[in-house]
Amino acid sequence: MNFTVSCSALLSRLQSVGRVISSKSPMAILDNFLLKVENNVLTVTASDLETTMTATVELESSDGEIVIALPAKLLMETLKEFSEQPLTFEVNTENFAVLFRTETGTYNFIGQNGMEFPKAQELTDEAKSITMPAELLAGGVSKTSFATATDDLRPTMTGIFFNFMPDSVTFVATDAHKLVRLKNFTVKSEEEMSFILPKKPATLLKNILSGEKGDVNVSFDNKNIVFDMPSYRMICRQIEGKYPSYNNVIPQNNPYRLIVDRLVFINALKRVMAFANQGTMLVKLAITAGNIQLSAQDIDFSISAEERIACQYDGEAIHIGFKAPLLIDILNGISSGDIVMELADPSRAGIILPFENEQDEDLLMLLMPMLINE
């Protein structure tokens, strides 16, 4: 059985779905891609049992059908060294020996019976679904994924919470130190429904959606989630459990409100942070009328730094400390030129908002302060 495919088209699909493959696969066959040829279309699948991703590519020609598993690492390392050209695969359907030809050479390897590749879990009849633009989904995932937790003792916080409402969809991520809540008012659901997307498939989605146009259909039951995209399909297990009541930790009625240029703030933080204690990375903010004084010190090495930047603020003076890398992560997650900080006192979480939200969006970020000794 033979088929011919574009090298660049096949390689792009392999590189995208290949990110699913684990460095320590639970089954030997999961170190392979599953290739299925049917109706002159090649479907490529990769899985780690928790997440399965498929992609399709049109073939230039084929003379039959085949389901075969081919070694992922060998295939990708070989194809990435070729320029764009047609590749012809010749497959022995009895022993799964494979030869593929290029304009200048031939390459031989042995595949495996594709029927041994584990099948992805299907959704139940009770599954719910909703459709949203790929760009919107990509933005929701990319703006929240950095705030997920890495502590497996709190598994629900290691993923992104999707909450669909009659008037909006909300994306939430938190690790108990920082929190991101993004609402979008263009996606509406007939009923309230939710799921928690694990971080690995969230990262895969973020990478793939950057090149996708059109709509994504999201379907889910009480165990699995399916994302049907124009060129890809991803099935993953959702994180089971109840997501924390995140709205309860967002402080209300914050009396101190300042506006500052986001990039100026980030650059000043980076400079002062270099002089902070490497264990705490504490940077203190002394906020007074019209300016913020940033300071950091490392007593062990007798180094310190101070810098003053302008801001819009006319309230009472307030001193508060933050872990600088976390504050920079949050500021990098906002696209607005200016940001708004809302504060209550040095022991309560600070709210960071874009000065101007993007259309049909409401973005809120929260960061817990660090104790400072005056």
C-alpha cells in the first residue's frame, strides 16, 4: 500500500500532535504516531492516555487504506531535515515494514499494528457542548494558564476553570498566591456549566490555536473534554472536583487606586529585582502622591536598590511588598498600555486591572502581598 504526502504539511502536523507524547510513556506503543489513511486523507494521532490529539492532512495520492503506528522520534527527526518535497510511503500491510522515498534517497523502518494503539475515550450521551471562536479560546487560555498551581496536593488548582453562563464565559486560574479571572461576554450558554482543563492540554491548545481560524466546538461530560478545531481534534480528561470559590478571595471596596504605565513599571521592577534577596525576591512599593518608590535589598550581600517612577495617585501613603517575578508575570499578562492597581492595606491582596479592557472582556488579576518590616 502506497501514499504520497507533502513533507512540510506532514511535519507541521507531527510537530503539533507530537507535543502530547510523554517522555515516560505508560505504554511502549505510545512512543509512536498512529497513522490512518482513508479516502485520500491521512489522520495522525498521538496520545499519553490522558490526552489524545489528532490532525488531518490531504494526501497527494493513495492506493488503499492502512492503520499503522510509526516511531515518533525517528519520523520527526528525519522529516525536519528535508526541504519541501513529496514523500512517498510504501507500507507492507503484512509485516508493517515501511519504506519512504524522497527525491534523493530511501529510508526503511518497521512500524507496528495500528490496531494495538489505545483508543481515545468517547463522550457519554449526557455530554454538553458550546461553540466559540478559536481566537477567543486562545486568549482565554493564554491569559490564565500562567497562574495555575503546580502543587498536586490541590489538583483542582492545577488547571483552568471554564465557567459558562447565560451572559458570558469565565476563565479562572489561581495558585493561592496569584489569581486571574477573565470574562468574555460574546459567548453565551443556555445553562450554567463548567469544567477544569488540565495544564498540559491547555498548553497544547495555546500552541495550536495560534494558527487556527474559525470556530472551536467544545464538548464535555463529567470526565472528558473534546475540542474540535478546523485542523485538529483533542480529547483530554478533565480534572475532577469542585473548583475553589475564587470570588470570595477578591477584595471589594479598595480605597487606594493608582494608574501607572505598564512597561515603565515592568522595567523598573526588573532592575530593582536584581538586588532583591534571592530567596524571597521581595520588592517594596512605597506609594505616595504622584509616584511609586521601588526598593529591594539583600543584606547577606550588602546590596540594595531604589527607583522612583511616576504614577497617578493622590491618596494616603501606603507601603506594600510583592514577590517581584509574580508581579511581572501578571503585568505581562495585560496588553493595556496603563494598568490600574487597587489596594486596601499591606496585608490584603492587590488587584491589578487593565486601564482599558479589550472589547467584550473583563480582566482581573490578583496578587497576594508579602510581609514587610518597616
